[in-house]
Amino acid sequence: MQRCARQGLPLSLLMLDIDHFKRFNDQHGHAAGDAVLAHVGRTLQSLIRNEDLACRYGGEEFTIVLPEATAAVALERAEAILSATASTTIVHLRSTLGPVTASIGAATFPGDGATVDVLFGFADAALYRAKAEGRNRVVHTAAAHAPGVTRAGGVLQSRVLPPRDDHRARRL
């Protein structure tokens, strides 16, 4: 964040939570839950740039740091992540799992906050709003309007991704 601040560049933060993960774990077991976490982790790694950072934040949450990414770019990346996650069915121990969906909250420096803690707070609040609005979506909270993104009630929102029927099996 300090590098982006020095250079006058944006930085976006995505907070991702796997939808209904506890229920999934209870229904399929912890080994299957671990397979889902690994799948989401691989999906994130395949979709981020070299300069981005994706990590497991705790439980079923992941954080993705996108240096030099505007709010509009962050929403595009988040939608790509949702689409890739939901379009793949996971095969674990000869059982088909999924599809898996996720909710993502996003915030962008400097408009949404000048410190890491404030940016995390806004991204986390946007994540909870995405979950409250029905899951499987991205919500970007912003203090200022970002070009190319629709603003509604102080929150920048992307579209809801419908479930797909063309799931590909992926063996872990």
C-alpha cells in the first residue's frame, strides 16, 4: 500500500468467502471441505497477476491484494474469480461436489481508506453486504465514484452471476 501511495496509484483489496461452507463441511465432511479450499486457492492463483497477492485469511475466507488496480479492474477480476469458481465441479473421492459459489467484497485505496485497517474494514463490510444480498456476487464499497462502475446508494456493485449448468469435473 505504501508503494502505491508514494506513486499515486490505486490498490484494491478483495475479501472472498465461500458460500455456505459450514453447511458443505457438515454435509460432505472436512476432507471434502479441504478439497474445496484447495480448489478455490488454485483458482485464485491461476487468475491473479504476478504482482497480486492471494492468501487464505482464515476459515473459508481469502484475501486478494491487487496493487495498481482501480475499482473497475477489481470488479472485473472478482467477477472472473466468481465465474471460474462456480463453473467448475470438484471431484473428491469419486464424489462430485459443488458447484461452489463465493461472495466477494472489495475496497480500493485511496478512495475507500488510507490505511490497511480501514481498507480491510470496508472490504469486509462489502463482503457481508454481498452475502446479505443473496451470495454469489461482488459488492464494492467506495467513498468516491470510480469510472466504469455503477454506483447505487454509496456502494459500487457488479452484477449477480447466475449458476451455470456447464460444470466441468476437476479431479483433485
